[in-house]
Amino acid sequence: MPIIFGLEFVVDRSVQKRFLVKTLVGSMLMLGLAVQQAHAVIPGQWRSDYRVQINGKDTKVVMSQFAAQISAAMPTDLKTGAKVGLNSIGNQGSATVCMTSVVATALATPTSVFNKFVKMNPRCTLVAGQVTGDTVPFTGRCDDPFTYTGNVTGSVRLPNSWSWGSTMEGVGRFPDAVLTGLSIPAQSLVTMKTNVWSSLISKTCQ
């Protein structure tokens, strides 16, 4: 029987159990914040939907260039059956790839997906931050004379085996032709934001 300051007291066993359970759950939650989740993506046909905005506005010119760059920068292991293009609206796009079992097995953690994301953005230097659960935050800089030049921040997420996503934003410069098309004065600093969400659409590649 525990003694505190010389006084004896009896601790209710049910209270002890509840305290122990809460402590264990809390410890597990804290551990989950520090350790990245691991689950390899599922092989098959994957689709990525992407969007680029400047000062909150969509631009077909940038989207066309973005689609071309995705095609050019796509790693060799993802080129099988790959298709990249714009949707009917023109301010959003999509890409489909065949994720082989070899590639899928290698993409088992948020960090491994981030490393693949880095290869898809060769004109950007991206540095990963502290991994938290299913998310890898990053900072960096992009130097692309055809689209965006400036600092960036963002994150890559791998919430489960059948989807992953990324966001990236920053304040920098775009070519004057792009800004003019959006009625923005040349040489203006603008806010850029990209969103990509990828998901499994079939366990077999077409």
C-alpha cells in the first residue's frame, strides 16, 4: 500500500487500470508522431490529378508547360504505359502510370515517396524536414525559366497503400508572358501553389 507524506491511502484498482490504459495510449500516440508509417503502395494503374495556381488563378499556359515537364522528368521506372495531359477544362491535368511490383515495393514509406517526388521535380532542390506519421514536410527552391523561380515549402503524404499526395507553394516569379495572360504586371512577385493527388484506379495495368 503506497504511502505519501506519511499518510496511508488505498488506490482504487479500477482507477489504476484506467490510468495505465490512458498512459499507454498516450505513449503510442506520441510514438506515432515521431515514427513514419510504413505500407508499400499497391501495384497497378495509378492516376495523378494535378493543378497549378498563380495568385489563386488557374492558367492554361502553365498547365501545358507543367504537363510537358512531367512527361520529360518522369523516372524510367514509371514510363511504362504513362500518359500525361490536360483535362477538357485545360486548367487541370492528369497523369496515369503503370506501377510495377518492383516500383511499388520500393515506395513503402512517406520518405521513399518524397524521394520519388524529388526526382519528378529536377529543377527544384528540396530538403525533407522531420517526418510525422504519414507526412514529410519540405522546403527548397525551384529555378525553372519556363515556369516558376523562387523558394518553396510543402509536404508529401502517404496515408495508405492506395493513395498519396503533395502540395507545394511559394512566392517567386513566372515568365512575363504567363503573368500578362493573367492580367498581372510583368516582373511581379506572385504566389504559386500546386496540388497533386494520386490514387490506385486498377490493380492491373492496361
